[in-house]
Amino acid sequence: MRETQRTAIYAIRVQGDAVDPIEADNIAERMREKMLARGESATEVVVVCGDSKETLRLYGTPYAVTRVRTAMFNAAIGWQPIELD
């Protein structure tokens, strides 16, 4: 059952221009590579773009997107700047 797994979910917020699904996949893959380099494997990554509820888009697996959306709704997410390049 998926709920019992302890997999980290990282939400990457893209500010500025909106990204398409292919760009979101590339961003998620770079984050996974960064986490793998730190010794973490099997991480879920959700790419968040948009500045308001009306323009908000989340890219990732349905399970991870649901978890991130719920955390954002409950203000249970802490944002920190990150450089992936």
C-alpha cells in the first residue's frame, strides 16, 4: 500500500515563466539526480508553477501531486531556494 512507504516528496516551485510538462519533467529529473548524489533514492518530485490559485499547475505523479496540494492548502510546506544547475 502506498501510504505506508516513507518516500520523500520534494516540491520545486518555479517562479517567473510557466513551464510545460516536458520542462517540468526535466526539472524533476535534475532534482532526482541532486538527491541521488546526496544518497537519497526513490524520491518523488512535484514541480509547482503559477502565482495564484487560478494559474497554479502541479506536475508529478498523481499521488505526490495530491500530497503537495494538500500540504500547500494546509500551509504545511516550507519553501527554500535551490539551484539545480
